[in-house]
Amino acid sequence: MGSPFFLTISLFLLSLLSKPTSISSKKHRVIEGPITNVTKSISFQNFHLRTNPRISHDVKLLGSAKFSNENGSIQIPDPSQTIDLKHQAGRAIYSSPIRLLDPLTHSPASFDTTFSFQITTTGGSDSGGSGLTFIIVPDEVTVGRPGPWLAMVNDACERNYKAIAIEFDTHKNPEFGDPNDNHVGINLGSIVSSTTVDASVVGVYLKDGSVHRAWITYDGAIKHLDIRLGSDGGDFPTKPIYSSYLDLSPYLKEYMFVGFSASTGNKTQIHNVLAWNFSSTSKAFLRLPSMETCESKLLTKPGSSKPPSGFLIFIAVVVLILAVLLNFYCYSNKSKDEKSTAMIIPEQNQQLRLPNKPRRFTISEISTVTRCFSEGELLSSDSRGLFYRGTLTNGCQVAVMRFSTQFINSAGLDRKRVVKEIGKISRVRHPNLVSLRGWCCDAREMILVYDYFQNGSLDRWLFGSGVLPWTRRFKVIKDIAESLSFLHSKKITHKNVRTSSVFLDITFRPLLGDFGLVFQHSDSRVETVTSQKADVFEFGILVLETVAGKRNSEEEEEGMGLLHFAWGMHEKGELMKVVDRRVGSVFNSEHAVRVVEIGLLCTVNDVGKNRRPSMEDVVGFLNDMDRPIPELPSSRPISLFPYNSATGLCGVSTCTSFGRSM
């Protein structure tokens, strides 16, 4: 069979010869017609699911948010959750996108919204919170960060993330330029407000427990924003709290989602949205049909076309002959190359699969998914290769790991064994493991396709500018321990446990992914035992990094890395110095010290009486904080430079690197 490319050329040239061409064909263009209005109206008098079950379909809840049948409201955070209400974030988004920008004229839509809301404290000295926002965002899946970020944006949001928010802030954050703990702010693509107004100037105190009502009106024609704030059930305020020219078009896409977001930090409160009305009007141009009709295409009038000239026929025949000869030449060379570089893995017949079952991709499919491995889709890179973001034909986003040729050659890739291991990984299902979507393996490429998570990897949250609260860090450690214990019970090892291999979904549930693969021949039984020991060691490093909020490669006191520093603090009986000071004072210090001890226990020398625990034991230690753990050695292990993660002995191999991979 010949090349499809040349076959296409041949068929095209034959079609030129076989059909008449119009010498005087005219170009038809779409004529823009009169202006029309595209309108949308939303109305929720309350949020009682019993009286209106469709509310659950019309409003999408994300993160910590719920419908309360008790008072007919949307509540953020969800007070029924068993976890601590501190550091929670949630959104309530109208499930259908709304047209807010005309792409031809770049004119913003006009919209009008009013909603009643109540901010109630949960009592105690820690009462208070971060606030509520009315938001306009480009998607209905992202949940922003808790605390001062008001669930509006997070570290995974790109710099050009288009988001607009009117915030009703009840906490003063000087680092964001907040004037006080009772203000209204306008946020344009950033959590830092471009304009803030003291709510007390109109006699409103946001966290006094009263039901307030906000009126927000935007005139897209003159680009004017008007915000009014008052008591629910009272008269329409005569005086706006803000009224000025404001061009929202740079922060709008043609279709966006509207709704609410709210969050808590070290202090807690419940944000209730009791009623909501929204309407929008955007300008659009009707497109008139062209003058060309179906009849004109079907009927050919005499004299309207001419047969191709003799010169054109001659040129077409010459090109066709050259294309055929070139096709045969290239195909014969290709056959020789394929025989000389025969694939190690025989291609299997494609069979029908379940929708979410991992499958083999072709390189052309992967190229399409990543837009030809575009730099715009590049997420990150490490010593193994490059990570790309991709979009499947069904619209799902995926992360594509493309191993570099240099890494494959230097690692002595055993492709048959790798594919066998991929098959084992693909059959594993656990709530805290990233699902493998598929792979591509041929004579030149080794590519893995995973699910993509917009909240990114754990290292971005631990080592970035933000702060993860202790409750979330402890949950990450417990969940990853359970996923590793599950893998080991299936005789599968991960071989790449690190903070950059832990990903966070929209609810901040941790999932372990980015498996390391076997790239060299070795005894499988010995390797399984050794690799499980290495997994335990790497988990110990992950625990220390998660608790300390610092990379193992960063130097601590006396120029030591984190592992050395933690063992030094153990010798001095000062393990609290390992805990990240940014988590604040609201956590159980005894539990934090115990977690550090568990992390150190996972890194002891795996010789003699000081054995590392299994991951099953580690899960037991974390789930039962009163269960005694083995006594740690009184001093740190012998030289940790270099350190073999499998045996705990120095001088065998260098310690696992903990660079970022995604």
C-alpha cells in the first residue's frame, strides 16, 4: 500500500481532470445582517431542593458547598462536613455558559444581577472568615484557594486566566491591600482588588448576621459598573457604593460562567446565598445567507464552464506520474527501514474497549491531542522528558509524558517489560491513584497518557507562595500512604514517590501518579522487595517535605538538607522545629511531631534491628495516633551522602532526586 499523502495527491489530480472547472467562478462571502440581542435570564427565589429539584441541575456545586433545605440557601463551606471548617473553599456556578462578549466587535454584554446573602459566624473566638464573591469565570470546574483567595483563583490558574469578581470581604489582608474587614472590592483577573470601598459608608456591616442584598448592574454599551448594597427586603438604595466607568472586555470571553465563591481561613463562617436573579443582553450580528443556492450547485448552465485547456491537462498528467513514481520510491525505502529496525513489540489488533479503559494510542493521535507537541501545551520537564497538556476528542484534558530519546537510550529500555508493567498499572483502581488513560510505544517513542488535574501537583502548593493548612497536609500524607499500601498489596511498586508525583483534584483530594517504570532487566522478585523498600524511603522524604514545606534539597541549618536537619532535631528532642511555621498555631503539635517521627522511621537503615515499616504498618500508625511506633535510633543513620533509598546504606548509589516533574 502506498503513502496516504501521495494517494491523496493522485486522487486530487484525477478529480481535476475529471470535472469541469469554472474559469469565472465568483467568491461568495457571508454578509453580516442586522444587529440582534442575545438575552439570558436566571431566577432563583430560593434554593429549596424539595420544592424545585431542578436546582441541582441548574447550579453546579464545587468544593465545599451544599444546598441547605433548612433555610433554602447555598452554603459555603458545607457545615455538615465532618472535617474542620477552617481553610475550606467552594463555588456555586450556574451550569450553562452565558454569552458575555461579542467576538466580532469585542463589545461586552450588559448584565444585571441581584442576590440576597447572609454571613453567619460559627461562634467562639475563632469566628470570622474570608468572605463571599459574585464571580464570572471561564470554566465550571476550577476551585480557587481557601483563605484570602476567596476560592476565586489558585496557583494552577494561568496568568491570563480571565476572571472577574465582586468581593464582599470580611477579613483584612494587608498583603492584598485590603483597607479593613468590611469592604467591597472589584477584582479583575487577580485576587488583588483594583478598587475597594468601605461597606460601612452605606451602613452595611457584612458579618453582623443580617440578610443583605446586592445589586450589580453593568452597561456594556457605555462600559459603566454600578454596585449597590443594602438590607434585604428594604428599599432600593438611592446611593451606589460604587459607580464608575469600567471596561470589562479584556477579562471576558464570548461565553463564561457566573455564580458565587467563598472561603474560610484560620477563622470560620458560613456564607449563605438565599436568592439570586441574573439577566444579560449581548449584541450579535445576524448572518444573511449567501446568494448561492443549492439549485445553482446542482444545475450547470450552458456556457458557464469550460473544459480544462490542453496545457493544464499536460501539467496534471506530468505531476501525477511524478507523484506515483515518488510514492513507489519512498515506500520501498520505508519497507527496507522497517525491516532493519523491526519493532520490539508486535502491534496488536485494536479491539473495542470500555470508554475509560486504558488503550494504546498512535503517535499521530498523541500529536493531535497535544497540537503537534506545541510549546503552548508544555507543562514542565525533567530528566526523563517533557510533560504536555492535551485534549482528547471527547473534550477531556490529559497529561502526556513523552520520554526523551536520550533517557530511553541511557536507561537501556526493555520495551516488552515496560509495556507489561504498563498493563499492570492500567488495571489498578484506587481513589488516590491517578488513572492511566493510555500509552504509545513503538520503535522511537515511549509516551504515557494520564488524567490531568488543574490544581496541579503538591509541590506547587507546598513550595509556592501559598500555604496549605495542617489538616490538608495530614490528609495528603494519610491518603498517599493508603494508595502505596494498596499498590504493595498488589505486588506493584511505584518507584517515583515524591511531591511532584502527587496531584490535587478540584476538591484537593490527593492522587498519586507519574509512576516510575522498569527500564532495565533484573530479577523480578528481588526487585519487588527492593523497590518497596525504596517506596517507603521516598514516602518518608515526602512526609518530611509536606510537614516542613521545604524541599529535601534545600539547605537548612548548618548547611544540611532537610533529612539531615530532621534527624538532627530528633537527636536534640526538638522535632517541632521541622514543622512549617506558616501553618500557624491551630493544630495538634503532638500529632505533628508523631508524623515527623513516622517520616524518619521510613528512612532508617534497613539493616539489623532497625527495619523500615511496611506501608501497611505506616497506614496503621497514621490512622491510630495512639498506636505505639517503633523507637527511632538515638542518632541519625551513618553518612547520608550518598544514600541508597532501598537499603539505607551509603556508598551504593546516590539518593533519589526530588526534582519537579509536573
